Amino acid sequence: MINRLNFFFVVLIILATSQLSGCGYRFPGDPALRSQAWAGVTLIIEGPGQSDYPLLARILKDKLVDRLGISSQPQAEGEEGPVLRIEMESPVQEKILESRDGRVYQYSVTIKARPKLSGQKVNRLYPQVQGESTFYIHRSSLSTSNSSRAEALESLSERLAAVLSAGF
């Protein structure tokens, strides 16, 4: 009896969630949620963060293209659509927790970026946005450092997407 009841609830949940999209509900990450306002905008990542950490800059660009629907292709000659430039700073790593003998056990990584939208009809400077990550030193501090940069970049991309979505 209990197995039949569990089976019934599983089937009921599957049916209910499959009907959500039919009534107009959109799941997070759905391409239909992307703003069409960003469709003609070209994205450029620049600054010291881009030149010092090109892989992080490329990941940030890919995340913003995916979240906002911005074009990742450069503009063609003669085409003068709006350009979103993101001035990315290099990640900054700071000590948070240090032992009496000078060993550092906890760090914070911060990445800052300032977006600017410019074009013939629009010129807007957005506030500076930062992504942060805190991590503890383990045996493999290099991999810990890289993963903390990736975590800070994820935080930065989420905050940039929120600021840009709200203020276009």
C-alpha cells in the first residue's frame, strides 16, 4: 500500500511540474527570460583583469552572454550598435586569518568590475560591482586559490547580471 502511495505522489509531482510551463511559468535560465534589450549590444571585457587573467575574463564574458543574451561577436565594419564595456580589475587576495607563527589559514579573493554602456543614443556608466570568495588554505593551496577565483568570478557575474538587468 505504501509503495502505491509513494508511486502516486511521484507521478502527481511529475505531472504538476510538467504543466507549469504550459500555464506560462518560466524556469530560471530559460532563454525566453532573456531581455531583448541586450540583443543588439556587443560585449567587450577589458582592463588589467582581462590582460592579467584572460581565462577569467573569457569565462566572465561567456557567463554574461548566457545570462543576458548579449552578442559575443564583434561588430561588423560600419555597424555602430551600442557597446557594453566591462573594465575588469585583477583579482585581489587578502589575508583574513593568521596564526601566531605567521601562517595564513584564511584568505579572501575579490574581483571588481565597472560596466559602461556606450553608443550613438545611449551613454551610461553603471556602479562598480564586486564578487567575493573566502577560502581556507589546505594542502593544495594552488587549486584552492584557483577555485576561490572561480567562485569570486561566479559571484561577480551574478551581481553584474542583476545590475545590468535592472538598469537597462
